[in-house]
Amino acid sequence: MITGQPESGKSTLARALQYKLKLRGCQTILLDGDMWRDMTLNKDYTEHGRRLNLSSAYQTALLLEIDYVVIMAFVAPYRDMRERIKAITSVAEVYTVRPVEVKHKDRQVADYEPPERNYVMVVMTRPIDAVVHEVLEYVVRLGLDDTKAALE
């Protein structure tokens, strides 16, 4: 699960990760927050709407993970939801950040709660290949070996 503020590089990282995994023969599927909102017609950005959006995407991911490596890229601002997801399934949390000067302050989610444990933080000003490699190393360290071949 790739999380972070809007414009922090979540979708860019998700697409690059998906590409790398596909090159190595992994069947992947990407659930992107913006695309998900368009598909589900959920334009409710209140706390309730955001929770509903992530919950429905996660339930879909559970069904898909039987056949695919599922990559989720969502703002997912509420730490308790992300922690609950990590507690009940095998998922790696990747927290994307950009330096202040790169952020679009008007798009920031005021109540976003950064992760506190069991995550990897990636700075999205580095070359994307280096970030993808760092994420894949983290996933392997967690024991989610479906992606181990992508490091080779």
C-alpha cells in the first residue's frame, strides 16, 4: 500500500513498481486512488467518504490478491485504517514524501496522519529506479517473497 499526501509521487511509484514486477513475470494489478474514485463515483472527501473509499478498495484488493500482486496507491490519511489493514493481511506500507518546496500546498490533506511503525519512507526526488529497488528490498525483508524475483 503506497500512501502519502496528494502530489507526493504515489501513482508514479505505483506505475514504476508495476512495470518492474511485470518485467519479472509477476501478475500485477494497480488500484489507484484517483482512478478508484472515478470508478466508484465517490467524490466525497470528508472523513466518512475517505474511509469508505479506502475500505471498498481494500475489500476489492483482498479478492484480487489470490491471482495478483495488488498495488494500492491511495492518500489513505487515517493511520488506524492503514494499521488495521496491515494487521489482518500481508501488506507493506510505503510512505511517499516530497520536500516542502515541491509540494502543492493547496492540495494537502490537513488531517493526514503519517505512519508511525512498520513502514518504509521514500523520498520521491530520487531516481524512480532507486526508489522502486528500495521498496522491493523492503517487501522482501518483510517476507512477502512474491516480489523477490524482481530484485534479481
